[in-house]
Amino acid sequence: METLYHQTNKQIQEVQSLMGNLERTDRQSVHLLENELQARIDQIFNHLERLEILASKEPPNRRQNAKLRVDQLKYDVQHLRTALQNFQHRRYAREAQEREREDLLSRTFTTNDADTSIPIDETLQLNSSLHNAHRGMDDLLGSGSSILNGLRDQRSTLKGTHKKMLDVANMLGLSNTVMRLIERRATQDKFIMIGGMLLTCIFMFLVIRYLG
């Protein structure tokens, strides 16, 4: 298990390093880098499935720690997958807006009357303003989506960690008072997480309504 764990951890670090190249890669090659990152992330998830099986077969005194280590790897790669999806969403939206702008610039305008004129400059300025507003909205939506996904992932991880802590506490024979303190802290973390998700949703709604 140790060999596969260290191999998977190394792959996660390599993906993190490659993610930093996305913004610097030219348009012709960025989709190739995205495909490579997606393939590596898929391979990491396959390794994690194998690690979960191996962790469950560890001796009882090492099993809980092994599962916690695997959960941490899973948490890290889930964030990487979310970041890649958000980048792709922003790129698709940006490319669609650029195509619309090019269509507008290449369009041939005609008039039926000598006194009729089309304010090209104002149209281009309006289109540029809309483009900037849409891009800002996409960035906010992408960031909000990333935050919500991160909170959901954190909630799942906290629930799993809480259960494992209770199992370990039972094994070690901790007192009921300590057990209640652990459960109370977990409940507080849950309310904090839910409050953060609600505030994020309200903020996104206000931004979308304002920009709309």
C-alpha cells in the first residue's frame, strides 16, 4: 500500500504543477493540456479506489490512519478536478464571446435611406461592455461554483473524519464527556459550513441579478 500511496501522492503534485501552466498555454495547445490533466486525474481516481481496498485490509491498529490518508488524497484530487472544470467553463465562454464579436465586426451593414446611419462605434463599445460584464459574471460563477464544490467536499471529508474519530475514540476507551465534546464540535462545523454555503448562494444571486 505504501508504494501505491506515494506514487499517487506524487501524481497529485505533478497535476498541481501542470495546472499552473493552463493560463500560460496558447489557445492552439491548451485543449491538449486539458486532456492530459483529465487523463491523469482519472488515473489518480483509479489508484484511490485500489488504495481504499488496501486500507480496509490493513491491521486494526493501522486501518484508521490508512483510511484518513486516502481520504486526504481524495480531497486533494477532487479540488484539482473542480479547478480544471471551472477553467474549461471560462475558456468555452470566452471563446464563444470572441466568436460573437468577430461575427459582429465582419457583418455587412446596409441602409435603405441616405439619412439612415448605424452607429458602429457605439455598437462596438456596447458589445465590449457586455463582453466584460459577461466575463466578470462567468468568473464569479466559476469561483462560486468552486467554493460550493469545495464546501461539499469538505463536508463529506469532515463527516468521514468525524466517524473515524468516534471509532478511534471507542477503541481507545475515551470518556463520554470527550465523545460529547467531539460531537458538539462537529455540529458547530456543520452549521458554519451551511452558513457559508447560504452566504455564497445569496452573493451569487445578487451579483447575477445586478449584472442582469
